[in-house]
Amino acid sequence: MRIRKKVLAAVSSLVLATAVLTGCSSASSSSSEATGTTRVAATAAAVDGTQNAAAVLAANTEVHTAGTTGSGTTGTITLTGSSATSSAEGVEVDGATVTITAAGAYTISGELAGQIVVTAPDATVTLILDGATVRSTTTAAIAATAVKELVVELVGDNVLSDTSSYVDSAEVNAALFSAGHLTVTGTGKLTVTGTGNDGVTSKDGLLVKSGTITVTAKDDGLRGRDYVVIDGGTITVTAGGDGIKSDNDEDADAGYVAVAGGTIHLTTQGDGIDATTDLVTTGGTITILAGGGYTVQPADDASAKGLKAGVIAVLGGGAATVNSSDDAVHSDGAVHVDGAKVTVASGDDGVHAEGQQIVDAGTLLVSSAVEGLEAAAFVLNDGTVRVVSSDDGINGAGGSSTTSGQGGGWGGGPGGGDQVGDFSVTVNGGSLVIDSGGDGLDSNGVATITGGTVVVDGPEGDGNGALDVDGAFTVSGGTLLAAGSAGMVVTPGADSKQGWISATLTTAIAAGTTVQITDGSGTVVGTYVTSKSIQNITYSSPEITTGGQYTVSTGGTATGASTGGLATGGTLGSATTVATVTAGTAPAGGGGRGRR
């Protein structure tokens, strides 16, 4: 298990939470940015990770309703290169600047080397872009500086580009900018180049209903201060910063990103999707390449995560494929996989939560990571989880620990001296397969298995183990198969309600070997095909009776379906006996982790 800098983040969050709850009155001299950050940290520290998508969205700011589009068109604006013509009331043309001052729907076509400005306070203005190209060398291409809502309806192919730079204090800082809500809809295409800063920005909420949108941005691709909601469309973003971002840290019910539909492709130097508070998916297809991908070493001073939430990430539907140099999925609070299909590769953690990480439904596949899944409390209730990691597969860890003498020791020695924290790994159902170079299933606190299937292909080196639990380790149901090296063997505790066996072998078994476990009558109760060289195997299932004698053999045939090499059946044939063990007894050189 690595010693990692960010393990302190949980402590930091709790300190910040305490500061909010007990020291608000003394913080008047703090900046609003610091106050907002503290508020978000406090919320993250207290968030309930069991919430589903509907519950999280219901607690957030309601999404604005898209304004009227093409019906009832107010007038047309024809762009003529360096100027424009229009007979519509509420449209003023001054050289290369077109200003709209009244509510309505305006059809815009042609090309303009200039800018379109909307100044219609408390109004909804719809711009129907029908083959429009607007390129500005001094500011934004379209800037709604005073508006309740700007609706951009896409018809045909449309192009927007802005200036090469903005001053740091500029209010307008994107090629397509709205000071109010912004809705993008229609059946056409929009190509946006944010040369100076962001591509598309709303200072309130950004809603994408439909259309084909391609954004290239110096900084962020799509940004909505209060929220970004994607209901449909095809979105492609290449960004020097974040792909999709919501950054309101002042309002507890804002700063969120929700994806309900559409197809999203993000290539970013920063985060793929960055939500200051909540990130929720209920549909759609998301593909992210962040920071160059998992083979690139993440920079210490930069964030290049795939899906990032400041409070909670609920992946309740749709599909997400992430390839990131930093954590693929990250939350400063909780992560809840509740029906989505998530496939990730990461140069750091596959999925990281400072608090709870819960899998209730769906599929979570970590194809490559340093640490696969990390959280203070990991819970698998249902669903399918597969992890490939160079270090720990699952790590129940965080930023605080206490010295305890209650755990069992290795090698039959006494417990004590282990750092047992308030951390846990729990499997109540579903399917979990781990292929790890370091510890397979690792908890700096307790581990509990009550159901489901757990298969751990642990390390070949003796410096780590397939199982590593600092506190109580109990099994009361389900099936556990853990295989790996023999240098640091940890087994379930003697107080486990379900029987288990653990066998350390005289010589290692090669990869590709069929291993059979038989009871005293010669009945096969477990069959496993190794994927690596192993020297210890630990197995628990309802067929194992504590105190019974069991034989471990190599050879024979695996039959039926396989979960990570664990077959549903097997035939012994002419298999060779390699060990005989008593269920519930740890092997020499190994120790149980139950309560003593």
C-alpha cells in the first residue's frame, strides 16, 4: 500500500467543515472564494453517499425552461461581411457590431467580422443561427451582456470565434457568452473556437438540448456557473482547461453538472467534467481523454481528472469511458455507481472518494490504474466490478487513523501496533474481481463480506498480499477466492460465521494451473484457474465448514461459467494434492483478522 500525499485530504475536509460550523462569525475577513471553498468542503464531508440521482438533482437549483425557439420569428439579420442589415425592431447595426435590444426570435445568416451583442434585461432572446459565421478579433463573437435567457437554435452549419486574449478582469470571456441562462438547441451544427479563454459560457445555467456542437478552447469548453445540464446533442470539446465545468461555490444548490442524454467527447488538459458540487449522470454516452491519458504522469500542480465532483458523483445511468492521467472518477465527498456503465483507465486512482464509494447497480471496469478503487468506506451491494491495478486493487483508506491492539498478527503472533482507522471495505452482493500488483483487497480498518462473489488475483511479490486488513475481517456469506504471494498472508477472522480455508504452498503454482479444493469426502467445493504464479490461496463459501479438513490439488478440469478464474464447477480427475488444511485455521506465516 502506497503512502500518498492526498491521503490527508479527508482530514483537511473535516477541518474545513468544523471551521464552517463553529467559526463562521469570525471569518468576515476571509475572501468569498475561501468561504465558498470551505462551504463546499463542509458539504462534502457530511454528504450521504447512498443518495440516488433523483434525490441529488431534487436538492439542486431547478433547471431553467428553454425559451421559445423558431415559432413567431421577430425578424431576420443578414450578415454582410463587415456589417449587417435588418429591418427588425430592436436591432441596431453600428458598423461591425449588431445589437439586439428586445425580446424575440431572430434568424441570423451570412458572415460577419465583428460581434453580435444582446442587451435585453429580463427578456428571453432567441438567435436562430442559420448558416451564420461570426468572427471577432476584439471580444466575444456573441455576447448577451444583459438577458434573462439566451436561446441559440442551430440550423445548418454555424461558426463562432473570438479574440486571442482577454484582460483578467473581463466579464465577457468566451466566444459564446451569456450573462443569463443559455440554451443551445436545434438540428444544425455549431463550431466554436475560444481562442482567448472559454468556448461557451453562461454566468447562470447552461442547458444543451440538441445540436452538433464542436468546441476548441484555450481554457474551458462549456461552462455554466450555476449548472451545466446536457439533455441531448453531440458535443465534442478540445480544451486547454476543463471540458465541461460548473464553478458556483457560493450556493449549496448550484455548481453542478447533470448529463441525461447525448453523446459527449472531451479531450482536455484539465478535468474532463468538473462540478464544484454534484456530478450526476442518468443517460448519455461520455468519452474523456484527460491530461494525455493514463500513461502520462500527472503533474503535482494540475488536475487532469476525468469525472470530478466537489460533493457527490452519482453515476446513475448512461455510459462513461475515461482515460486520464489523474483520477478517472474523483469526489471530495462520495461516489455512487447506481446503474451506469463506467470504464476507466487512470494514471492514479481509477475511482477515488474521500468519503463513501458505493456500487448498487451497473458496471464498473478499471482496466488500468495505480490504485483501482479508493475510499474511506467502500460498499458493493450489487453490480459488476472489475479492477486491474499496479498497486492496491481496493483501498479502504483516508486521512486519519488510530493505534489499535485488537487486530490479529501475522505469523501467528499477537495483535497490536497496527494503524486501524475508521475505514471499511464491505461486499454485500454483486461481483468483484481484482487483479493487483500490490495488495488486492486492502482496508486500513475493517473488511466485511456478507454476500456476492469476490475474486482477488493478488501480487506475486512477497511485499504485499491478496488480502490486507488492519482491523476485523469477517465473512458471513458469499464466496471469496483470494490468491497471491505468501509473504504477507491475511485471512478472515476466527469469528467469521462462514467457514474458510487458507493454504500456503511449499512451492509456487504457475499461471494457468487449475486448482481444486475438495472436502473430506472428495467432493469438489471450489475450482479456480490461476492467472499468475501463486503460493497462497484463501477460499470461503457456504460449502466450507469450520473445523473440517480440506485438500488443495492441482489438475483436473474447470467446468461451467468463470468469474475471474473462479469456475462454477470442476472435476478432480488425476489432480495432485499440494496441501491439506483445516478450515478456520490460518497457515504458518499468516494470521486472521477477526476480533480477538
